[in-house]
Amino acid sequence: MFSNHKTTNRTLALITFFASLILYFITMAPTASFWDAGEFIAVGHGLQVNHPPGAPFYSLLGRIFSMFMPTAYVAASINFISVLSSALTVMLLYLIVVRLVREWKGAPDKMLTIDKIGMYGGALLGAATFAVTDTFWFSAVEAEVYALSILFTAMVVWLALVWAEHHDKPYNERWLILIAYLFGIALGVHLLNLLALFFVALIIYFKKYEFSYQSFGVLMAISAGAFLLVYPGTIQGIPSLLEWITNASYGLIGPLGFIILVVIAMSFGLYYTHKNGYRIANIVLLCYTMILIGYSSYSLIFIRSIADPPIDENDPETVEAFIDYLEREQYGQTPLLTGNTYDNSQGTLNRDEETFFPRRYSSNPQHMQQYAQYSSDWDFFLRYQVNHMYWRYFAWNFIGRDADIQDAGWQAGFTDTEHEENPAHNSYFYIPFLIGLFGMLFHFQNDWKRALSVLALFVFTGLAIIFYLNQTPMQPRERDYAYVGSFFAFAIWIGMGGIGLVELVKDYLISNKIASYAILGILFIAAPVWMGMENFHDHDRGERYVAPDYAYNLLNSTAPNAILFTNGDNDTFPLWYLQEVEGIRTDVRIVCLSLLNTDWYIKQLRDQWSHESAPLPISFDDEKVEQLTSGLSMHNPDTLRIPVEKNMLKNAFSSMKNYKQAIEVDTSKNLGFDLSKIHFQIPIDSLDSEVAWYYEGRSAGQDRQGNRRYYTQVQDEVILNILRNNDWLRPVYFANTVSTQSQMNLQPYFRFEGKAFRVVPQRRQSQGYGWMDASIHAKRLSNFQFRKWNEPDNYFDENIRRMLGNYRFSITELANKYNEMGMPDSASYWLEWGEEKLPFNINDNNINSTILYAYSYADVGDTQNAVELAQQLEERVLKNLESSIAEYDKIQGELSQLNQEAKQARNNANMEAQRRLKQRMQSISSERQQIAREISRSVSHLTIIQRIYFMNGNDEKAKALHDRVNEITGNRISVPATKEENKKQFDRFQL
């Protein structure tokens, strides 16, 4: 069977490729996903400019894969880039393990059969295990750069090992030159691939030199220098050099002239070193030239930005803007070696002195509250950045994951947790981790040089990234995708672990082939097969259409020619995808508030068309924009006023010609929408003469005299400017996910329409979200689409489950409105419609929206549906209460112990211990308050459930709930005991 290594090896490699390709293809997202996927698809398909520092080579591939596809399959075609890349990566991992084994065992054709069994079986084990790991699988089925990036890493690692086999043969340098070219191309995908440089350096070192501390130190210095030469030296340095030369030549040498100079310089260097026999210098220059050729994909960013496409982030069409784009100026600076840091004694940032290795550098008040929980920067680095932001992710992949809830921990499966029912509660029982740990030891024992190279790959794509990113607390999403290279390296050792166990069989069972196959079979079942079964459901996105449907529903919540303010990535990127790829509602101008704090974005909105959407009415000139974006603006709380010119509005809405003139658009231009649908749908005479509201601003703390101070962000100033200059001609909407603070206190003028709030110049009584015209809201909802949202086996992650609560709120508010209007049948219809579209068969944590939905059923007289929902929720809420009470009691015990220690510290006059204990007590007290709020929330939910039982006449069940709560809380907290007490308590909720 194993007589011909090449045939066997290629066959098994192809098996790993096609098996993983099929797995990823059947679980691939058919369309855009949340987060960056929608942006990457839109940018790739239209060759536009995505967020810094860009991914131009990925965009080029996206264009190639999608340019001949029907519109409906564009997203799938770009998603397939990740599928194909990931399958190739799995195949290369198999080949890498085989080559690593050959480094110490020699030619496969000379191996014993049992050695071949171990080599092939172990390589398959490592590849198959990595294929079904949580992080890698997640990136393999959507349009993201990480799958393609890890493919380049795998190719570099494999080619380095190919070079190692041919290192003493003529023309072996061609492999190194090819590696350099891959490094260059990969720069146009993601910078993570460049970290494989240290692996390559070690492979070269151990083939060419004998180990010594001195030579090893020189190697590390050269490797670090090479890394810095590429990043930031080449990536950021070359554009900076271009800027300097352009300025020095007074503009005579522009980008084209600079490129010609670089080509001439590199050509001369290559010619000179080749002619004079400077072999090493020639190879180095060849490698650097290949990196530059690969890096040239970044010219796409520059070229396409000049064309002013609809998505043109940072507008990098000048050299200066291009440098800012590459340096990620938009995201601010992150200190690495020195800088200001949080001072525990002061309780704030110490700006008077810089410290080494600053980890707690953010001035965000919420971040500083988190910083106070750590005794030092090293404590924060180890406990949060290493443990929480790396080891936790590592454990997710090789030990087990507790849940898909933000900041959820890891578990192995040996103990019960509160998230047992979570769809992403996956247990691996330490098996992959232990195999990999054994494989690492086995690798070091047999070939410590290559093992050290793999360790370098593992560390530099793991811990080194942690050091570089210097992440702040309270990340908006999980960041495990950043460390997939480290998990790739560990999977190599999982393969080695399988080989090592076969070696044990060889040594102790006298080369028993049956035992070798048996041990490999057990390992396959225990690791990749079991992991695949555990992970399949929560990684299967084959029928998930939520993101584009969400975008469709939000866009169709607005009137034609609308201005729509959105919150951030998940509110914006799916909408960009729908407009740029599917061409849906391109008349709507999307205004992302997180980007509205940048000067380039304001100028684009002010100056450029986007499809049928005219530039926005922003009156700020460039100087004013620069002034606004250079810092915060202090604000004096006051009543703001915007006039409503009714006669002008009547004239503007009388004809399309008049409307175009009013919004200053060429009357011959076809805007592609129906003017009648723009109207407020209420008589213009009924509008207020002015919109007037009190705006306090954002809190900036107190001044030295104790007076409250307020400020406005750039986005607030721009929103106000648009409202003032729009003259109520274009419909203005806020997505209902925009934070209350960013809604500018305009809620009395909000009209709830589907998934958005329209600013209507007619003041009404507001309940915190605006007012509602039931017919308009119902019409918006009736046009929504929910493709396969009600499939019982469709997995929705926490982000989607939270969004479902938002939809249910829209539906219950409509039902409540119809109920107030004396139309309970209409109210009941919409509640049942909502449950059909968004069934309550998903294990979500947004219990609040489900309970309110149940009460809405009861309120319209549909007690049967109300009781069914209440009964589904009762045990879950009681379980949450029980868990919270236990946690509260535990924290109380910790606080009592700390109080005793603090008292002892005071008696001993130990000021340092007192300070440390005080900070710890403050941190635990904050946790206690959070748990107390959760307990209060559970009791409120149980009170509503009890109310539903009373309304249904099920008094015994309602009273039994009272007894159960008393039992759980030890009579410390209770829900009402009678119907009258329940009604009194319930009325306080003002539902």
C-alpha cells in the first residue's frame, strides 16, 4: 500500500483537500455575513477601498471570482475564496507534517511500514483536527482575509521545508525567492503572514550553520531587521519616501516618477551584484524585489480611490492620505515599549511620566474602570491580554468552548456550567490539547531544531501578536481569528502526537501494524471526528441569510432618497453589500456614525454622489471640518431650534422638477424613485412651525468648581448641520440600533417605521423610542423578508439572537398600538405573524424580549399563547435566579474575607496592602452590583410570568411560583403572593 511514497503522499494530500473542501462548501455562508464580510464582498466585487490598512490582493481575487457570476451568487463566489483557501491550507498542513518527519527519519521509501503508517496517519490526524477547529472553521466559510492569509502562511512554511530538502542543490535559492514573493503578495491580504519569516529564518539557519549562542543571536537580529525592513520599513516607509521626494522636487517627481526611480535602482542593484559575483547580496536584492512586486498590489488602493467609488474609506488618493491609511491613523496610536499608563494610586492615567511596557493606556472612562481591577501593567498583560485574549481562545480550539456569548470562557466537559444548553457549548475533554502537548515533546526529542522552528511560528503568531496589539478591555467582538497562525502551528504538533503514539506501539508492541491502525483510529474518533460532530451545528451557515435580510429590512424601513444614520459595522457593512452588489435601495444614503467622526468621510458625504443619492446638505467647509475633527467641542446645554418652511415644502413636493430644484439637483437627472413616497404621509399644514428640543450633550465630568461639563462629538455636530440644512426635504432616519446618546434627544420627533426612526417635524408624546403610526409601521413590516429564519435547525449566534429581540420589540410595539386603538384582532395577528417569522425555538439569552412578547399576547386576550411562552421561560428564569443567588453568596463571602484582611492590614499599618485590598474590594463590589441587577431582572421577569398566570386564571401556578422563589432565595427576595400584590407590583413596570 505504501510502496510508492509520491503516489501515496499525493493521494492522501488530495483526500485531505477534497474532504475539507466538501465540509466547508456545505457549511459555507450562501451570502454576506455580519462584521467585515459584507464590506469585503462589496469592495471586492466593485474594486473599491475597504478599511485600513486595506487588502488589495484579496479585493483583486474577489473581483476575479465574482465578475462573471450572476448577482445572486456574487457573495457565494467570494465566500468560496475562503473555502478553497482553507481546504488548501489543510492539505498543506498534512504535507508539512510529512516533510517534518522526513527531516529526522530520512527518505520515506527507506522507512519501515509502521513508520510510514505513523507518518501518514499522524499527518492526517493533525490536518483533520485543524480542519474542524473552532476558529479556523469559522473563517473558512465566509468572506474574510484570514483564510487566505493562513494559506499564505502554510505555503511559506511548506516551501521553506521544500528548500531545506534541496538546500545543497544548484538553484536552491529559487525556493527562497518564491517565498519572498509570497510574503509580498500576502501583504495585500493581511500582515499576519509576515510573522512566518522567523520560521523560515530558523529553517535556513539550522541547515547552513551549527548552533551557537553567538550565531543564534546574530540570526535573531538579522530576522528582526528583515521583519522591520518589510514592516514598517517597506509598507509605510516607501510611501513616506515618496512624499519626501515629491516635496523635495517641488512636485516634479510624482508617484509615476518615483516608481520608475525604484525600478531603475533595483535593476541596477541586481545587475551590479550579479556581474560582480556578490551572490548573497544578489539573492537578498532578488528577494526584496519580489517583495516589492507583491507589495505593488497596493497601487490598486491608490488608483481606485482617485476614481471616488461609493466605498472609499479614508480616501487615500493623495500620498499623505495613503500613508495615513497604511499607518491606520483612523484608529489612533497604540503604545508598545514606552508610554503613559494607568496609575493605581491616582485612579487615572499618569501623564506626567512614561513607563516601560505600558498596557493600560486608554483614557476611556469605562476602560479605566476595568484597569482598576489589575494591580499593574504586568498583571493586566498576563490576566487579560494573555489569559483572556489568547489562552481562552486556544482552549476553545483544543480543550472546549463554554458558549458563544461574548467573553465566554472555556471548559473541557468534565464539569457542569451555566451554559450547558448553549448551542456552542462544545467539549473536547482536553484530548486535542494533550495530543498536541505530547507531540511537541516528541518533536523536540527527535528533532529539536525543526521543533524550535515550529515553536517560533507558534509564539510569533500568538504571544507576539498579543504584545503588538496591546488590546484594551471590553472588546466589541471576540478576536480569536487573529491567532489562527498559532493554532495552525499547534496542529502540526497534534500530527506529531499521532506519530509519537505509533512510535510507542513500534517500541513496545514490536511493530504491530494492527495496533498502530487501532491507535490512529481511536485518535481520529477522539479528536477530529468528535470535534467535527461537536462543532458542526454552530459552524454550519449553509442556510443563514440573516445579514442581507437585516439590511434589506432596514433599507426598506425608509422612504425614498432617505438619509439613514447607522451605528457601526453590523449596521453598515450588510447595507453596503446590498447596495453595491445587489443594487437594492441605492437611493438611500447610509451615514455610519462611527465614521462620521473622521474628516475624509464628512467631505465625501458633502461632495460626492453615491449612485442615485445626491451629496448631503453639509455646510462645513474644509477648514471647519479640519477644526471639528481635531478635537472635542464643549457644549452648553440649550434648546436647539430648526425652522420648518411649510410653503417651501408644499412647493417642493408638488412635482419632481420642483423637488430636484429644492435639493439642488440637475432637473434632467433621473433619481429613480417615486416622489409621492417621500412625503411625511401627514398634511404639511399639521407640521410644527419649528422643531425645538433641549439638548444637553455628552457628559464630560465636572470642572474644578464642581460644575457639570458637556461636549459634542464630531458626529453630533454633523448630524445637527445636516438637519439644519436639509430643510426637511430628504427623509432623515436613525436605525433603531443607534445608541440613545447618539439620537441627540430627538425622540419626541421620532416616528417608528419598521427598523428605523424617522425624524418628523411634529412633536408627539414619546415613550423613549418615539411615536408610531400603526399603518405605516405595519406596511414597513409587511415588506420585510426573513429567509429561513424560522428553520428549527438553523444556528444563530449571540449577535443574531440579540438582534431577534430588537425585531420582537418592533412587533410587540405594533401590537400594543393596535390594542390601544381598540383593535385586538389586528394586535393578535401581528403577534402571531411575528412568532411565525421569528419562532421562539432558539436558545437565546434575550429573555426580556420573549417575556414581553408573552405579556403582549396576554394583553390582547390571547392567553393560550401567552401561557405557552411563559411556561417555556419559567424554568430558565428560575435557573438563572438560582445561579445568580449562588454567585452573589460566593461574592459576599469573598468580601467578608477581604474585609478581615483589610482590617488586619490597618492594624499592621500596611498601606500597600490596604490600597491593594481596597481596589480588590471595589472590583468585587462592582461584580456584586452587576449580579444584584441580574437578580432584580430575574425577579421582574418572574413577576411578569406570574402576572400572565393570574390573567389566565391559573392562580395556583402563580402562587407556586412565589413559593419556588422563596425556596431559591431563602426568603430574602420574593415575588408577590397574591393577585392583588402582583398587580400592584406589575403596574410599577409601566408596560
